Amino acid sequence: MPNNQQLTTRSPEEEKRSTEIFDSYRDELYKRQLSNTEAYDKAILSLSSAGLAMSLAFIRFVIPLEEAKYLLVLKLSWGFFLLSIVVILISFLIGNQGISIQLKHAEQYYIENEQEAFNKFNIYEYINSILNYLSGALFVIALACIVGFVIFNI
């Protein structure tokens, strides 16, 4: 804490109320975070699936494939869309494993009174966050490939 900040003195009742407000605020932020994560996962999964399906089905109507240049870019986009879908699906499984591990840590901390359990590292939680970023990046790359393919061929 910087030296120029002044702390206020609180009564025990004010301290208790501040803790209750913080707990409520934290819980609300966790709900929002969960909602955002769910929406992100659904969006990437839906958009990647739609992008893959639409580009497979309709690209020949936009650009005749026998006249198209840079077909490799189109095929790369399909691969990136597919990878994005697979990564999201794997992240669901990894996320569930991470929740199971966190539940064990919580039991160790709250029930078995193991103080070090509170700060235990959860590799599944870490991997899941990486997979979420990766799925978004793969989707963006796939989209860029599709746009690039169309631009190169128009």
C-alpha cells in the first residue's frame, strides 16, 4: 500500500458489514465472470461451426473453385475452424477436471483444515485458461484466412 494513503478506523460492526459487502460484491463478480466465460465458449463454438459449415457449403458460389487462387488458404481456414471446435470441446472436459480438483482442495482446506490447500496449484485450471485463449486465437486466424481467400480471389 502506498505511504500517502490513509486508512480509516472501523468499529467491529462496520468491519463485519464491510466484509459482508465485499463477499456479496465478489460473488456477483464471480457470477458475471462465469456468465462471460460460458458466453465466450458458446460463441466460439457456434461461430467456428457456422464458419466451417458455411465455407464448406457456399464458398463455391462466391468463388468457383476451379478458378480460385490460393486454395491452401481456404483449406487452412477449414483446419483452423476445426481446431477451434476441438479445442473448445477439450476445454469443457479439462474444465470439469479442474472443478473436481478445486473441490478436493476446498474440502482439504475447509473440512480437513489443511491451510496449504487454499493456495494449491490446479494444473487443469491453468490448462483450461490457455485452451480458452487458444480457441479464440484459432477462430480469429480461421476467419482471417477466409477473408484473405475471398480478397485474393475477387
